Amino acid sequence: MKAQFVIAITLMIFVNFSSCKQEKEIAETNRIIEEATMVKTVKVANFSDSGIIKTMGIVLSDNEARPSFKTGGVIHKTYVEEGSYVKKGQLLAILILDEIDAQVKQAEEGLKKAERDYNRVKNLFADSVATLEQFQNVSTALEVSKKSVDIARFNKNFSEVRAPITGRIVKQIMKSGEITAPGNPVYVIMGVGKSDWRIKVGLVDAEWANVSFGDKAEIVLEAYPGKKFEGYVSDKASLGGNGGGTFDVEISFRNQPASLAAGLTADVTIISSKKDKFITIPIEALIRTNGTEAEIFTISDGKAKRVNIRIAKILGDKVAISSGMEGINEVITTGAIYLEDGEMVKN
């Protein structure tokens, strides 16, 4: 009887202890929940890319020339100015020829003397009066004099600049009276043939990867409002570095307007042959961005978890994500910017 009484008392104490412990755990849980930061989450969505890339570009000529003198000197005269239209082979500038003519005359006189010396020593050598060494020396001197004349005449022939291509002068670098060195450009000429014009656009890496050679493009030039021109992707840069974190892509015309000028702006729509699928999230879920790199928060075990992602493109109030969202079904939007990694949250 006494043993049964002891057992009963022990059970009552254990039950009371367990009950108190549960109440404390419940109270602690409620306290944590009450202290957790209130946030709002949104489910991620799937997005099928239409393959359309919209961007802006600049009209440029693919054919550019920088003609220069082959020899140095003082520029006597330039015949064309910026904005002028020139034809291939047209004379653009000449050097002052006084010094060059003097060099030619000096070289020719030196050649005459070398020929006289050669003929005299040759006859003496035939009579065994001159030595073989003397004959060899005048022979060498004669050859050197001939080369000097060739160089002087070459310099005279190339003391002028002619247009290497048909186009328009977009910049005059040197003018009359200035001293130029060999190879220094005098003009910049931009080709204006139908095959010369291109539109250069800059695409982020994900867009660049989705563009292929030959992809169709629609071109709208501000200079020709209301008109659309057909084009195609003709070149892709294999190296970034234009300063904007983008990669250059060139668009060629299929039917270009009758008149174009370098620097015209164009709205370009590229229809990519590749159709990718992305996960999209609201743009307000982004808490930090650096180019295409970004950070978001999701919820894991009731705590905020920071996740690094890569942005593929912006779609209005949403962003398409190319990587980093594996296994994530929802993201924190409202309140995300104020959270710390590992902070208790509730929604």
C-alpha cells in the first residue's frame, strides 16, 4: 500500500514537471515568433524567353582609312576639308618639295661621281695599276649611290597623300605648314559604300550568349521615323572592354536607307534563334546588385537566408535569373532590404 502511494506521488511530480517544461517551451517559441521580423514572400515563376532583345546602337562605317605620308617633311598644302567627299586616288595633300628635290639632286650628283670613279678605277685595274681592293671599293660605292638615288626618288614620289578609299573626310588631323613624320595620319576617311555601314550595339553577357550570327534584326533610325529596316547579326565581339560592362555586336543592313551618316542612333530589335527558359522574381526582391550579380533573401527553417544570384535580363517589374535559384521556391520582397543573414522571420 505504501509503495503504491509513493509511485502515485512520483507520477504526479513527473506530470507536473513535464507540463511546466512544455509550457516554458511553448512560451519561448511564442516569444521567438513574436520577436521575428514580419516579411512578405512571393513564389518564383517560370518564364520562357521569346528570343527578342531590344537595345540601342550607333551607325558606324566598317571601312575607315587614315592616309599618311611615307616620308617626313613640312606640309605644303592640303586640298580637302572635314566633311568633303573624296574618291579613291584623289590627291589630298603634298609636302614642300624644296628639301626633297635637293636630296634627289644630291643623290643623283653622288651617283654621277661614283660612276666616274668606277670607270676610272676599272680601267686602271685592267692595266694592273689599281688593286683589286680599290676596284671592289668603287664598285660598292657605285651600288650604294644607286640605292641612294632610288630612296630619294621614292621619297619624292611619296611626298603626297592620296585617298585610299572612296568616302567622306570625318577628321583632318594635320594642316598646311605643319611638320609631319612618316606614317603620321593626315586625315580620317570613313567609307560610305553600301557595304560599309554597320550598327554597333552593346549587350550584357547573357544577351550576347543568346545571339548567333545571322539572327534577324529590325532597325528603326531616328532620322527615318516610322520606317523599319531589315538587318542581321554580322559580328560578335569575342572580348568585352567597351567600358560599360557589355559586349559589342554588329548589325548589318539587308535594305539600308539611301543616305546614312556616322553617329546616327538606332533602336534595334534582335530576334534571337535561341529560346531560353528562366526563373523570374520581383525586382523588389533584389537587395544588392553589381552589374549582373545580385543578392536576395529566402526563408530557410524560419530564418532569412542570403543567396547570390545572376541576372539574365530585366523584364519590367521582374528580373529573369540565369543561376543561383536552384531549390528556391520563394523569395522575400517586403522587408528584405532591412534583414540580416540568419535573422528570424515570419510571413
